[in-house]
Amino acid sequence: MKYLIILTLLLVVLSGNIYAQNDGNKEPKVGLVLSGGGAKGLAHIGALKVIDSLGIRVDYVAGTSMGAIVGSLYASGYSGKQLDSIFKRVDFSKIINDNIPREAKTFYERENYEKYAVTLPFDNFSLKLPSALSRGQNTFNLLSRLTLHVSNTDDFSKLPIPFFCIATNIENGQPVILDKGNLALAVKASGAFPSLFQPVLINDELLIDGGVVNNYPIDELRAKGMDVIIGVDVQDGLAKRTDLSSAAAILFQINNFRTINDMKEKSKKTDIYIKPDITKFTVVSFDLGEKIIENGEAAAVLKIPELKVLAGQQIKEPLEITEHKVPDSLQINDIYFEGLHNYTMSYVLGKFKFKPSEKITYDAFVSGTNNLVGTNNFDSFNYKLKPSKKKGVDGYDLYTELKETKKTASLKLGLHYDGLYKSALLVNITNKQLLFKSDVLSFDFIVGDNVRYNFDYYIDKGHYWSIGVSSEYSEFQANVSASGLLTPEELTLSGVNKLNTQLSDLSNRFFVQTQYKNDFKITLGAQHQRLKISTETVIAESNKETYFDKSDYVSLYGNITYDSFDDKYYPSKGFYLNGDFNIYLYSSDYNKDFSEFSVLSGKLGYAQSFSDKFSASIINEAGLSINSNQSSSFDYILGGYAKNFVNNLKSFYGYDFLSIRGNSYIKATIQADYEVFKKNHILLAANYANIENDLFDTVGWFAWPTYSGYALGYGVETFLGPIEARYTWSPDTQESYWFFNLGFWF
């Protein structure tokens, strides 16, 4: 009996004051508090796995930041083991960066994303910095999907396990307890790390990460009537002087002063205090998530004696864990909008790509929401799916809350270098809602070795025929192969191999356009084009400047584009189709021999990945001119490497710029892409072509390729765009060329 009494007293000491708080036979209420800590918060999952294994029932959950994310999912009915499985499948780089998939962007937004390196708000002729790097839309989408089974619960105390989280009111610095409303939105606010995620507006309060003021809400949890509190703390300790070698490290240290001082008292208030070893990790060490979870589990294992005592005091069974499977499809019955002023419901529905009373896949639903976010016409877009209000009707009603952006003007910048256009700095001014609610005006001014500009005005009517006007000016000067511009007779007469050529092109267009989903568009329009091609190289007996063309042209044109490539520069999946048809009706007839002619061209591409690192693509191209024997300015000219040649200039590895010429051609390019490191690509390519005048008049176009070339390259994806070096060689000429590129092509 004496030993039994001693053992009992020992267990009391080990368990803190659990028994002291247990009044007679009263079953203790158990609270769980989870601190913030970014990626280090994944350790919470490991601790929960141990808690679950002991059969402990948690009566209330409180969390901040990452603790709120993990805690909300645990409170909604997921087990620690299920959370482990879920988070191992999450690509945190895409979640954090708010990387909206390319297929979710309209053609216009793709062009913006793939052209400009920096975008800054520009209102009232004043530059401003964005409020954060990310809007957190992907985080919100993920949380909404994972909590769909409790989407009808607005009071968080009615969740399978009652829950609340902490956010910070950025206007007054006060903590805010979030225990009602949209669960996914509340958790997003609690984790809105300053400068990384933009603030979240809830109940007219502008909220950021709760860790700013209360990263471990134990007192608020105790106030809910909890007798015993289990706490998992993943906060940093103070760094040593040897680690304070950067401005960021010093700022983190300053921010941690208050938090660490708070924890000196809060850790004492915690009945079972679990402190995982997170010293080797940072707030963004998501790539080490598996190890972090293991460390959380190891720390909880050390507390098993205390946890077992607590489990022995509980009478009621813990929450029964069920499998929460997100449905593959959704029946959306009704859609309710809040916050629309300058944009119509039809505009939003057109971006959603789904309508009320329609059944769609969940992936299509998320894609539709990203379509809307991708327009950049809204500062925030929140939604909630609730079971349909109509009796006897399955499915959900969608409640949306949109905040239209007041920043209608922006300044965008880009930087580029390549072998043809040389160095270039791009400055863009974009203004939305200038004359109409859904219009956009954009002006690119490009300065450098060659001056260029692009002007676009577009009235977006979604699936209906939209209207636009554009004007583009492009010029370059380069030493190019004379065979690309001269006829055989002129080559013989001039006796030159290279021509210093100047080309300028001014094109003005009026067009109408319709778009189906995000991948397919049809454009019809009229075009005025002023084309000037000249050289000062002596090619005859005269020393005067020689013009190959100096005319104004008027044409009608049409274009069909389908683009499901997942990346413009390094595609690993998808199809690409582009078809152009131009009918030239008039010319100022500089050469005095104009007659109507047509130019038809097309491109068909396919990309496929074979592993996480290896992919390949094939691009087939063809073009021909009809009745253009007297208008050689629109012949196809192959050579060099570029993504945005003007007119009918085309890339071709193994040859210098503008090397091979003809009024019709057929070409195939095959490229293998191995991503040796993240965003680092080793590229191996081969291209083959037949090109000559009237190629398709005979079966000669189907013959073995006359021209061939190969390329070995290395490309790196950066915020400026791709940085590439390609070594190319052709067995036809036994010559090689290097091509360099820096930045997005424009």
C-alpha cells in the first residue's frame, strides 16, 4: 500500500496539476492550443498523431497562424494521421506564391504574366508598392475544399470540436478572436503573414497574422472553461550573435522579443507543454515537412506518461474519425453575389465558366474561381459553399464576396536582351475602366538598341464578341545573310554575303474577338501596315540606300488560337494550335506591281511529361503565300532564335537570323527538356524544314528535309523571365551559332 501511494503521488507530479484541477469525479475538459510558426507548425501534426493514438478526447482547439490552419482541420474532424497524409501531398511553393495555373488565366492575363517582370500600382501619378506578395487565394481554395463537409457551420463552437483562432487588427494592433463566419476565411486571416499575404477584411476589420500580438492563445482557451490544456509550441528561441548576420535575421529577432517573453509565463500555464525541436528549420522550410512532423511526434512521445494519465481520467470516447472525401463534382444550384459595382454578374459568370444549376468537377470549380482572380480586377474574392436551401435538392449554393480593386492604373517593367533586338527596357502603363466598366488600355514603350511600342485598347465582353484596337511599331537592324533577302540573280549581281538590313513595321488593327473558356479564341479584323525594309550595303552600282519594300498595306485577317500549354517557355503538357489568314487588298505599291494576295500559316504543338523532371515537345509549322509572286516582302524567312518575330520571320536552329527564304515552308521542331534542378533546364532540340517558292504546288514539300539544325541549351527561370544560352549547329553548312536570351520576350 505504501508503494502504491508513492506511485500515485509520483504520477500526480508528472502530470503537472491535472488531478488538482479534476474536482472529484468530474471529467476534465481538455483544451488544445497550437502556436504559429510557419512551416515549423507542421510539427503540430506529429503531436496530434500521438494524442490520437492514446485515445485522448480534445474538447476545444485554439490556434494562431499555422496553428490555426492545422487546428481548424483537426477541429473539423480530421485525425492527425489524415492531416499527415494531406500535407504530404500539398505543393507549398504553389500555395505560398499564389501561383494561378496558366490555364486559369485569360489570354490577356497570360500575356501580362509572361511579359512583365514587375507590376506596381500607379494611381494619381504616384507609385505604390503592393500590400503583399500574394493574395493567398490558393491557400483559401485549399482550406475551403478541405472544410467543405462543415461548410454549413457558421458558429465554430458547433464544429465537431469547438474552435477559435486569433488574428490581429492592423489598424489598432489589438487581437481579434475569430469564432464565427467563414471558417476558411478566418483561418486565412489568422495566417496572413505581413508582406507575404495581403490583409483580410472580416466584419469591417482589416486583419493580419495573429502571431503579431498573440501567438499562443492559452488564456483565451482557458476562459472557455478548459481544465487541462495541452500546448504545442513551435516558436523560435532567441538567435545567437553568429546567426544575426542579415537584416531579416535581426528583424525576426526583434519581433521574437515579445513572443519569447510571453512564453515564459504561458509555458508555465500549460499543463502538458510539448516543445518540438525546430531549431534547424525556418518558417518557409516546407520542403522539410516530413522531418518537421517527425520532430513533433518525437516531442509528444516524451509526454506520453502525462498524456496517459489524462486519457485515464476521460470517460467519454474521443471524436469518431471518419474519412472526409472531397467530392469529385459539385452541383451548383444558385450563386449569390456581394460587392459587384463596376462589373456585372454576366462578366463574373463568364470568368467562372459555369452557371447556376450546373454540375461541374471540383477542379473545374477551382479553375473558375482562379479565372476570376486572374483578371486582377478584384483585390479579394472570397466564397462559401453551403448545402442548397431548396428542400429535396442536392448540391450547394455558392455565396461570393468580391472586393473590386480601386487601383485601376499600374506601371509594369520588363528587361530583355537577345541577338536580334539587342538590349531593351520595357515600360508599360495600364489603365482599366477608362471609358467602360470592362475595358483596359495598355501602352508598352520599349527603349534600347531599337525603339518599339505596343498600344492596345480592349473592351472585354467575355463570351460575347469583344472589341479592340491596337497599334504596334517594331524595328531592328542586323547583319543578315544576303540569301535571305536577295534573289539568286541579285546575289550574283551584288557579290555580297551579308547585308546590313534595317526593318521597321507599323501595324494598326481593329478587331473583334470571342473566347471560349480560357484556351480557345477567334479573332477577326482589319489591318493597316506600313512596312519598310532597306539596306545601305552596296548591292548594285549605286551607293544609295536600297529599299526592298516601302509600302502601306491594307488587309483583312483572321486568327484561331488554342493554347493549353502549362508554360509558354518550358511546356511539359498541353496542346497548341495557331492559324492565321491574311488577305492583302491594297498597297501604296512602292514597287509598282501590287496585286491582291493572301498569306496563310499555322502551327500545331504538343507537349508531354514523362516524369517530374523530363518532358518533350514537338511543334509543326507551315505557311504559304497565294498569288504573292510580286510581293516578296511577305515571304517566310527562317533563321536564328526568337519567340516574337515580326511578320513572317521564323526561328531556325543552326542558321543565323534571316538566312533562308521562300514564299512557303514546312518545319518541325522537337525539344527535350530535363529540369536538372528546380527551374533549371537542360534543353536538346532539333529542327527540320523545307522552304522554297511554291513549295506546295508539288509533292516536294513531303520530301526529306532540305534544311536541318540542332541546339543544346541551358535555361533558368527567373522573375525577369528565362535566361538562356543555346549552342546551335547545322550539318548543311557545318557552321554553328550561339544565341543568348535574357528576360521575357517582348
